[in-house]
Amino acid sequence: MVDAATATAIAAAAAEAAEDSRRTVDFDALVVTAAAPVSALTWETSPKLPRQPVPASDGADYLKTIPGFSAIRNGGSNGDPVLRGMFGSRLNLLTNDGAMPGACPSRMDNAMSYIAPETYDALVVVKGPQTVLWGPGASAGTVRFERDREYYAEPTWKLAGSALGGSWGRNDQVLDATYGAPLGYARISANRSESGDYDDGNGERVGSAWKKWNADFALGWTPDEDTLVELGIGMGDGQARYATRGMDGSQFDRSNYSLRFEKDNIGQRLRTLEASAYHNVADHVMDNYSLRDPNPDGAMPMPMVSNVERSTSGGRAVATWGGDAFELATGFDVQDSRHRRRGGMGRNAHLALPWTVDARFDNLGVFAEGTWFRGEDKRWIAGARVDRAGAEDARATVSGGHGHGGHAMPNPTAGLSREETLKAGFVRFEQDIDRDTSWYAGIGHTERMPDYWELFSADMGPMGAANAFSGLDTEKTTQLDAGLQYRGERWSAWVSAYAGRVDDFIQFRYMDTMTGKMSQVTNIDAETRGAELGVEYRPSQDWKFGGSLAYARGKDRDSGRPLPQMPPLEGRFSADWDNGNWSAGMLLRVVDGQHRVAEGYGNVVGQDIGPSAGFATLALNGGYRFASGVQVTAGVDNLFDRAYSEHLNLAGNADFGYPADAVRINEPGRTFWLRVGYTY
């Protein structure tokens, strides 16, 4: 039998598919200042905990707690997550095992925009192409926000709630209530979050206000402790000001529907069966008049609106098998997605216009992933999957210029479809050296279909191609991952390193032409490498000190240029004290300057606009637990009111007073917050 302290979620990835619904994790900290991995490859944490900096308003903000993650910032909320410098569909982003990729061609509503972290029970991250269970193309990693599903042997009430207030008018409310009994359960998770524009360290106002709400309801039937049928319904909406964009998000309407079946303890060989289906819709409105006044001297002097919608349906079925020395998960997953749009000149002009479908996608994949236990201390984990991915170009015309302007021209690939067969697989060896130390090494390969933004957002495709839809090739990543972890009584340490080669890496180039700014997307060959490491020291039961470093580097193998949008070296150092009732913490974040840049190159959202300066910020927090289940926490971020900006950053928009030349948007200045939580 494998020691549970060292057998990680990935070491038993095949069993994880069936066991997630019974997850129980003990998280006892009041404020998270540093996350620790389950293994050097896999991270699991509770998004319900307040974290520092100020508790997150979206999924990307919470992911930044984990070393290796950064985000392309929009200002106050709805950042776009980046792992090890990799962005977009290289990250498989899932909520309750369903995909909701967002609709905006410029990713103003990326998948993490629709996430309220505190309403989920667990965040699970697998770095690199080291699992095939959760969909195709996840070359950077897999991110899953999950809610627990339990069997209640007797009638039980659970209640958790919180209220948060802070600088710039920040105020959040969260409620999570469950009633369970032997026959089933009902659960409602809801939140509301709001903030005004913030001031940076120079006292300058940054357009960044947001207001959003979410509500999710789950009804479960449990005829016995090994059987579960669950119906889920979710909805939400919001709005956000973007100092980095020519438009704001005036609507983030979402609707989610899901159905799940689970059966455990079936037999000696066939252990579990799981099947799920979902239908998710993101209805997003962008305009330049709801949250700002149109700039008569800007690129959009008149009121303009764009309404985009993406409807995504899918499901998966998994059977988990087991024996004395192996565990194996086999299954399939499907996904179908449709994108449509409408909009034009004038306030609310979209409401009188019909929808026009511009893209359709579909995917069918089969997979198998298993663990072979070699005695008490060694494991081989391997997986393989094959996907058939399709895309249809339904655009009758395309814009002759970048952005919302430009003369409409006939689309040379109107009505055409393309299909690709995508192959992925990995093999990894893990060993427990002793009761405290383990290591792993693995190699993985995955092939990724160009996504909606890569196929449809650029003005031009590769040289000689009619457009991106006809000219872009699939992206192929082969990566070596290795790591070491030590868990001692007082000391813990871990390191994870990687080196990869990417054939046909998809990259954007931005150019100034006689007709205006233009974008071109092409395939190049690239290489990536980097590492994350961390250490934790517990001199006594009350004290904990920790630190982590994250480094990522990429190169264009064709030209020798650095890959664009690579985050700089970052270190985090924390100290926490907790005596059971009182707690206090400190977080020092130190970020190096980034001088390896490729100006004018980037992805569909961000581009390198030149080198960036390094910075350091300090945050403090304190809290108290009452016996009644009430927890009070307070904190201050950017204690010394530093004026600084992240390297991964969109250029400021002239509508908010920024010059036409690209400049980085500064982060918030000194920020105070207070949170009151209750659990029952």
C-alpha cells in the first residue's frame, strides 16, 4: 500500500477522477500568504480562505498565489492567467469539470472572469502536460475549481459566509449554505463583489471599477452512500471598467447547467463510474458609453457596442479500474461550442440587430491514464489520449483593419471547415526515497488545436495564407518535468523544473502600417525552460516562515529572439504566526526587472512594450477566531504605497488620459481591507 503522505493526486491520477467528489482537506490558516504543493507537480488549496494580497475577485487573481502563475492585468478585475509564460488555451481552465471559455475576441471576459473563488471548495492545479484526464491541448497545465459532493448519514446543516470591506469602495459578500440528509442534499453558493476605481502609488486614478454577482444551486440525490445524481444550475452578471481597453465590459451574463452521475465501490476490478454533462453560455457586452464617455479625439469618438455570445456544451464519462498493483481510468469526453456576435454604432444598437454566427468548434477525445505501483516506494504513471477536433469559419466578411474599424471584405474561407487529429501522452516515474523525501521525472507530449482567438482575431495569418484559419498549424509541445520534495518535522522544501520544445508555437506580431495598426499570427519553433522552488521552516508550533522563487524563460528557435510576455523572476517571502485564536502574517513580494523582451510580439491580448523595472511590495495581516465560528481578519497591501506596474500588462488607453504611446498601468497603492467570516 502506498503511503498516503507521499502518494499525490497525480501519483493516483486515475483514482482522482472518482475520488474528487469525496475530497476532505484540512485548511486551518486564517489568511493565505504562501501556498504549498501537494507534490512538486500538483497543487491543491481552498479558495474559501482569505488570501493576501486583498482577497481575490476572480480566478486569475487567486491563481497568482501559486508560484509560476502570473496574470495579464486589465486593472481592477478579470485578469488573464499565465503559467510559466504560457497563456490562453495552453491552460485548461475548468469549473466543476466543465469549460466556459468566454466570448470576447480580445478576451475581456476570459474563463476566469466568471469565477468567484470563495464559492468553491478546492483549487487543483497540475503543471505541464502531465495528465490527459481533463481535455486536449493543456501544454502549460490544468486548472480546476471544484465543489465538494458529500453523502450525509444524518440530517446536517452547513453554513459559511463572509463580508469584506476595503479601500476604493471594495465590498464583497459571500454565502454558502447546504442542507444534507441520507436521501440527498441542496446547496446554494452566492456572492457579490464591488469596487471603485483605485489610486496607484502616485495618487493617480486608474479606471478599474467593477461590480459582479454569482449564484449557483446544486440538488443531489444519494439513494445510498455509493451513488450520486446531481443537478446544477448557475447564473451571474457584472460589469468592469478597463483602463487598458477602448471599451468596457458592461455585461458578463452567464448561465450554467450540469448533470452528474457517480457510482463508487462497484466491484473488485471496476471500482467507479462517473458521467457528467454541461451546457454553459457566456453573453458578454462591450461598449464605450456605459462606464465612460466616448472620447471625441479617440479611435471610437461615437458610441459603439459589441455583443458576443459563446455557448459551450460537453460531457465526459470515466470508468476507474483497480488491482493489487495498478489503477487505471479510461473514458471519453466531448465538447461543442458556437460563437456569435452583433453590434454597431449607437447606444444599445445591438438590441435591434440579429445574431450572426461566426465560428463553430467541436471535439471528441478518448483517454486512458494509469498508475503502476512497484512495491511500497515506486510508481509509474502514464497516460495517452487522442482527439478529433474540428472548427468551422462561418464569417461572411472580415475586417480590413485591426479592431472594430476597417473596411469589411469578403472572407476567403467563409463556410470552410478544418479537422485535426490531436495526440497526447506522458510517462512519469515517482519514487519515495524515504518517509520524508520523494522525487519524480516525466516526459509529456501534447498537440493543441488553434483556439478561437488565434483563428479569428488576427488581421493576417502566416505569409502566403489567406488568413489565420487556413494557415495556422497545430501547436506541438514536448516537455520534460522533474521535481523533488522534502517534508520534515520542521523543514519542508520542494523544487519543480521543466524544459520544453514547442514546434509551430503560435505567436502574434503587432505592426504600424499606412492603414493603421495590424496584427499577424504565425507559427514559429520555440523552446521553454524554468523552475519553481520553495522552502518552509516551522521553528515552533506557532510560527512558520516560507519563501518561493519562480523563473521562466523562452526563446524563438527560428530567430533567436526571446519569447514575448514571459514573466520576470519573482520571489515571495512570508512569515506567519498562529496560536489558535490570534494570527498575524507578513508577505514580501520581490519581482526582478524583465529585460528579455520581443517588442511588438505577444499574444492576442498582450504584447511586449519594452523592458520593465523591478519592484518590491510588503503586505501585513492579522486575525482572530471566536469560539462561535466567527473569524475576523484585516490587512494592508502595498504598505509603503509604492508606484509599480507588472511586466505582463496591457497598454493604457487614451480614453482614460494615457498617451497614445504604450504605457503600463500601475497597480493599486496602499490598500486596507477587513473581512468577517462565519462557519457553522
